[in-house]
Amino acid sequence: MERREFLLRTMQAGAAVVIPITVISCSKDDDNDIDPPDGNGNGNKIVIDLDSQDYTLLNSAGNAVVINNIIIANTGDDEFVALSAVCTHNGCQITYNHSNGNFPCPCHGSVFAADGSVVEGPASTAVKRYTVAREDNVLTIQL
Ligand code: FES
């Protein structure tokens, strides 16, 4: 029986025709750093393995990375700070200045403290600070 004939007979018989469909799902973050919400209202989190080649620079004080618009900085003495990297003035990405221990915005000069508060305008609203927990060489930033 030809394929076409088979399909016609099957449809005439009222049977459902199942056509295989390839499902391509969107993968989560390629680095597997972002965990989905746990369904218990605990929200998302970013998990950073400091042994990973992607984040080795975070092992040195003064370095910072930006993941999903959150800047994570090694501020020294095994302390890490995570702030929203989006300047509250006009949306530019803030940076980390280890010498001054603050987070300046390169666009119009706003400066944020490690707690996210505004040190210098024109921004007038603090950036959000996130809790960073460290267990061995793994950082967890609760979003
Ligand atoms: S966008 Fe940051 S100071 Fe203007």
C-alpha cells in the first residue's frame, strides 16, 4: 500500500493521524548559571563555580563579571558584592572600581556604593543589591 493511500484510508476511517514533530526547546542559559524558579516562591538564583574557567578572574580581588544584568565583584577578603548592573539614571551598565570600592557608571558619572546606594548623581535611586552566599568555591546569588 502506498503511503498516500494509507493516509487517505486512515483519515476516511476517522482515525487520528499522528505526525511526528521535532520539538526544539529553548535551552536555559548556555552557561547553566541560571536556575529556574523552584516553584516554591524562592525565585531564581545565579550559581557561579569559581573553579570554572569562565569565572576564574573572580578569584582575584578587584575583578567583576556581569551575568544577566547583575554585576558580581570580588571586593577582597573573600567578599563578593552583587548589584543590579543597570544604572538607575538612564540604564547604562555600571562597572566596578576596586581602588575606590564603588560602582561607577561610565555614561554620566553616577557612582554607587557596595550596598547599592547612590554616592554621586545624576542617579537618585539606589541599584538593587543581591545576597551572595559562598560555599566552598561556589557562589549563589539569590535573585
Ligand atoms: S546612565 Fe548611568 S549616570 Fe546616566
